[in-house]
Amino acid sequence: MRGVTFQASGASTGVFRAARRGGARDQPALASLDMSLAPGFRLSRMRRPVMTPPSIDRPLLQKLADLARLHVPSDRQAALLQNLTRIVAAFDALRALPTPPPRPTETPTAAAPLREDQAEPPLPTDDVLANAPQRAGGMFVVPRVVDA
Amino acid sequence: MSTICQSSAATIAGLVQKGEYSARAVTEAFFARADRLDPSLHAFLELQREAAFAAASRVDDQRARGEPLGPLAGVPIAVKDNLVRRGLVASAGSRLLETYRSPFTATALRRLEDAGAVLIGRTNMDEFGMGSSTENSAFGPTHNPWRLDHVPGGSSGGSAAAIAADLCALAIGSDTGGSVRQPAAMCGVTGLKPTYGRISRSGLIAYASSLDCVGAFARDAADLQLFLDATTGVDPADATTVPKPTNDATARTDLRGLRIGVPWELNGPGLDDDVANATTSALEVLRELGAEIVELSLPSTAHAVPTYYLVATAEAASNLARYDGVRYGARRTGTQRCEAMMAATRSAGFGAEVQLRILLGTFALSIGYQDEYYGQAIRARELLKNDFATAFTKCDVLFHPTSPVAAFPIGSRIDDPLAMYLCDALTVPASLAGLPALSQPCGFTTDRLPIGMQWTAPAMHDELLLRIAAIYQRHTDHHLQRPAP
């Protein structure tokens, strides 16, 4: 496996006193991925038992490709499998967040201001269809979806 | 004419307003410089001469009629290829959108034009914003003006290179996980990622909607205030936009009493030596200018990179579903069935990194894995937001390097996605929390590549960042250094 860390630095002048103490505290951001590659990383703070990272095998890759409407040719499957496996393994420490899990953040905007509903003229149909590869009668044309 | 190309946006607008330069003359000067230098940089995918001269003529005509000119009158601005303009191509660096012409103009660009700006062309980028080096553009990499065989950073690398080489007076980018700040650092210019929601995303080709922000590059931090003033505010076309804040940072004229938070996790371990030394020296300067240094911790940043890449790829997998060969771009023909056509079109149109991220996002959202991956990521995002909130009870702004490394050679990381993702370790935390952040030059490596330092402020305090950056500039000259022409 190729290394993914950056060279540790000598940044230990006065203003980074806290940084120098870092080894005894939580993981620095830059080390997290590399550390997460090591089995048993942060076992003591696991919210749940350590789970084996899912195996990204060819059937799973095919399922993901089908869901994503992608065609992965056979000569690219090995490289994709290797990359996905490495990434998912490196991200696995995220499954071990401290308890209790807080509410999720799906968007950083707490409350966008509401506005009155106002009908606006839509974009002209011809403008919207101008980029369509195939169109007819003011509509998009696609190949057959269902059997006759 | 080279002098005008090295002037600040504010200076150019002043000259045009006073009639000392026509907007057309300014535009011609920048196009002449781009014609000379861009063949070796590849910062631009297209110089849009016809539209630019039309805009410049409108400014000159306004002045001839005695009408007041906008604050960006005649200022040539380069625009990242993922912001759309009516009738012009915007491809997001993707082969799939190579011929796409938008039926409308992005709100941010419309507001810039309303302020008198002249949009001169679209700049190169990693496809759909997915990359940290601009090597993932379908149209070839951009070269760093400081060293042509090095990357400019990414994904807004074309905009960063264009401003660093004086090919424009302001450059617009977008920042999802650091795509303005990281290339700003690598090209030796100043880059602003505003608070999420301050600038409309309408007309920004989506990558990850809860993270995407329109941002900008300038050589002079004060120019970014002009950009922010022109573009910020509520837009009915983007429900996440927020009103202009009432807080005013103009009263701050020095750094005395400013509490600068230094999170150890982002300042020490893992940095390149030159980066660590430059930011340490910058911090000493800031202390001498009267700032108070507060050491603190942001523990959840340990999870920031996985959190970001799971949230961003999950949103990307959803956002990019629209490129199905039906509504936009080229369709891969030769199949009789709709689903096969979609898969063939997407596989031929998307580059390798985009396909990898779509597959990763699909994995994170798929049944059996959603709660373990995407669910955990959005919970970790809340932990990170809480860490920032706690930190800002102890300090006014946060300080750390922008990138753990300076610009690296083209081709040296492109085959290792994880190594590339780590380049974003210092920029994704502010993105996940929706906070304003700014990168500005603070030094050079021993082999003379630029290094950037990063500021982060509480939400809606973008102006404070711009004031601090301007004050730092008054006392240093890193921002005045230029690559050899």
C-alpha cells in the first residue's frame, strides 16, 4: 500500500507549544487517515464494537455501478476496486464516533428566511431544450424505456 | 500596458470611473497579456472576447452619457468554468458538458456585471470541482505560474493561476472543501470562501450543495471586499441565501487585542517544514502587531477528511444524476435502451475521479451502509460545528496553514486519490461548518514556491477576515511578490 501521510515537521517553536504536546492527545487532522488505516485505531473511544470494513468486491462494485448508472469496463475494475477499498478502509474510523451521537448536520444554514410564494415566468421551453441531444414537439426524446 | 494589468481591481475601477482609462482599453490590455502568457499556463479554457468587449463598451457608453459607474467599472474578471452565463459555454471542466450553453446567468455573475465588471473568460478547473490540482480537468492541467511543471492547486486552479499571472484583476472560483483557498495558497494570492449562504449558488454547477460556495481570488485583500459587496445578499433563486449582516469590521484598523485561536491539530503535526516555518513566522508578526495568541483544540478535525469526502460524494452522486444523456450534453448513441444509453453516456462523459466519487457516494448512501457512513458523517459534522462554536468563545478568529504542502509537481499525486484528499485536510473543517475562511500569502518554500496561511471566522464575519488580511498586508510584502513573467 502506498503511504498517504505527509512528512512530520519540526514545527515546534514557541507558538506551537500545544502542537508539540499533541502526541499525548487526540489525533491531529493530518494523521487521522493514516492512523485509521491501522487496525484497532482508537478502540477505547469506540461508540460500538469495531466492525470489519465492508469488502468492496466485484459484485458490490457492479451493484454500485448499476445504481449510479455507470458502466465500468472490465479493464478498469481492478483499479477502481483497489481505490474504493483503500478509501473505505481509511474512512472506517468515522464509524467509531464518541457517544452520544449528536443530531446530524445536513446543511450549515440553520434557518434561511422564508419568502412569499410568487409565480415567476418559467424559462422558455426552447431555451431549456436547446441542450437536449434529441427533442421533438417541445419534449425530450429518449430511447425505449419499456418493452412494447 | 503591463502596469494596468498589475493594478488592483479598486485602482482599475477608479481609473475607469475618472476616465483615465476606457474599459475597452483595460480589456484589450488584459487580453494582450493573456494571449502572450496563457499558452504556457492554460489558466483559461476560453477567452470570451465578444462578450467582454460588449460589456466594456456598455461601461464606456455609460460614462459618455454621464451616468454613474459601478464599483467594479471596467474591472476584468476571470470566471471559473462552473458558473453559467446565458448563451455561453460552461463545461465545469467536463467532457460531458463541453458544448453546454446555459439558458440563464448565475446570480453572482449578474451582480458583478451590474457593478460594471467585464467578464473576460472561463477558467480551467478539476471536473465538477473534484480535485485539488486541476489535473482532473477533461481539457488538460493548468500550470502554476511560479513553476510551470507544478500544479496550481485546485479545483479552481485556472482562476488562481490567472490572478497570480496578472491575467485578470479579480478571479471567481468556487470552494466546496478548499477549492479557492488551497489554490490561492499554492499560487501566492489571496482567496476568500465566504460564509455558506452569503452568495447565491444559483447558476453554480452543483458538486455538493450543502458545501458549495462561490468565492474569489485577488492579489490585494481589499479587492475581495469589492467582490463581496457586489455579490452578497438574498437571492430568491437560492433558498439558502441569507441577508447581508449588520456587523461592521471597518472600525478595526489594527490587530491590537485580536484573539487569534491556534488549534494545535491544524498547526503542528504533519506539515511540511517550510509551511510550518512560514506560518510560525507569520504568527510571530501577528503577535508583534498586538494580537493575542490563544492555543486551543478542535478535536473533531481528526475526522474532517472522511466526514467531508462522505458528505461531498453522497451529495455529488445525487447532484450528478442529472447528467443522463437526456437533458444536457452529448449522448452516447448506439444503444436501443434508455438505461444502457444513460450508463454509456455517463461513463464516456465523466472522468475517472468523478466516477470514483460517484461510486463512493453511492456506496455511502446505499442500503446497508447509509447509517454507518453517510449517517455517521453528518453526525460528525455536527461535532465539528460544536468544536468551532466552543473555540469561538475563546478567540475571535482561527489561524493555521491553508495547505500542508506547497505546490507539487504535475503528475506526482494524481494516481493516489487518498494522498490527494489529504491536501484538503486543513480546508475542509471550515467548509463542513459553513464558516467564512480566507487564505493569504505568508512566505515561500526554500525553492520559492508560495505558502498560504488561513483565517477562519464565525459565520457572517467575512468582513473581519478581510480587514485582518488587509492589515497583515500593510505590514508584510508576501502578497506583492510575483512569479517571473
